[in-house]
Amino acid sequence: MPDRRKVGFAVLLMLGATLCFAALDATSKHLSRTYPIPMMVWGRYTFHCVMMLIFLAPAMRLQLIATSRPLAQVTRALMLVGTTGFSMAGFSMMPLAESTAFLFITPLVVVILSHWLLKERITGLHWLAVVAGFCGALLIARPGGALNPQGIFWMTLAAACYAIYQIQTRQLSPTENTVTMLFYTALVGTVSMTLAAPLYWGGPMPDWIDAALIASLGLYGGTGHLMLTRAFRYANASFLSPFLYAQLVWAVLLGALFYQHLPDLLSVAGMVVIVASSLSIALAERMQRKA
């Protein structure tokens, strides 16, 4: 495949992945009206795990679980489980677009954690971007705004867990297989939420339509992550990273289509500031690598 076609294919994969993630969020928001959040987290990881066992285990066999750092893999996976649970709780209380924007403060938190945990050098531009990004978050969660304070709390916890997950991904990526890392997130999510089932399982049993929707959470999550992984095989991360923000566009569209909600102008301004801040950090890191 020529390089130009590879890059174009990678962009399409990224757009497809972000659509899957936005669809997962929109579906969980709908299901949260009837079912407990942990049940949906269980569905998201269990059906993701089943997909990987069906399509990858026959070829990879024990390579699917082969790792030199099992404890780090489990810890990283638990951080993603926390991200999923907290974000689903946030989506159940807040509009899709504003909730998704809160998750995009994650790169800003990663900058701070990288400085403290990885001892990475942080430039003045990085700190300026962090401050600007958090100001954008304040525009969305401004006092007197229409957003639920509890929902803001859950999305903040989700962003913190996601930042730790990304830091651990940086630490594991040089030595660990990407597909193995993806499988551990599915496996740990399935096992942990299954063991915790007696604490949350109850309420109405889903009919076949809702059961299919719960299963679709795993389909969206697993397909999205597989598309994301494949995209990075065809193009550089520094080129593809900005396309992750397409998820915010999908969230606005799905929120308007299914929940009749559009963000107000101040919230849109906050989203723009968060995206611009995160992109400036990615650009600064790319320039540092070239220097």
C-alpha cells in the first residue's frame, strides 16, 4: 500500500475508532437510566474479552498473555476500568459533549504527572497550556452553569484515572506487545467486575434489546481500540493524535441527535480552549523530539 494511501487509511481508522468510543458513551448514557453503572462496565469488558478470545487467541495462543510485568499490566488495566466506570457515571448525569470535553483534560494531567513521576522536563509552554486547558474546563463547569456538580466530580476522577493509565502505557509500551496490553485491559475488567457482581447485580433483567445494547458496549470498545492500534501502524502518532479530538465532534452530533442537547457558547469556548491546549502540548513534544 503506497504511503499516501496508508496515511489516508490510518485517518479513516482513527475517525472510526473515535466514533466507536462516542457511540459507547451515548449507549451507556441511555442504559444508565435503567441499569446500574457497574453492570454496564461488566458488559463493556466481558464482551470485549470474548471478542479477543474468539478472533485473536487461536492465532496468538499464550502470546496473548505473555508479559514480563504482570503486576504493571493489571494496575494499568484497573486504571482503565476506573476510567470507564467514572466516565459512565458522569455521562449519566451530564450532556455527552461537555462530559467528553472533560476527558480531554487528560493530556494536561499527564504533563503534571510526567513531571512528578517520570521526572520529565516541562517547559514554560507546557505549563501555559496546562493552565489554559484547566481554564477551558472551568468555562464548561463554571459556577451557575447547568452542569451537575456530581457529574463534574465523576468526570474529573475519570480523567485522573485515564492520565495514570496513559503514564503506565508510556512505561510499558517499549517492552510489551500492544495486543497483549489490550487483552489485559479486557481480562482484568472482566474478572474484577465479575467478582464484584454480588455487590451490584440486581434490578430489572434486560430484555433482548437491552441485552444487545449492553453487549454492544464491548463491541464498540473492542473495535475502537483495535482500530486505534491498527491506525498507529500506518502513520505516526504525532500526526494521528489530533484526530482523537474527532470524538468530541461525534459526541456533539450524537448528543444533538439522541438527546436533543447542544452545548452553549461558553461551553463551546471551553472545549476549543481544551483542544487547543492539548494540541499545543503534542506539538511542543514533537518539536522537542526533532530538536
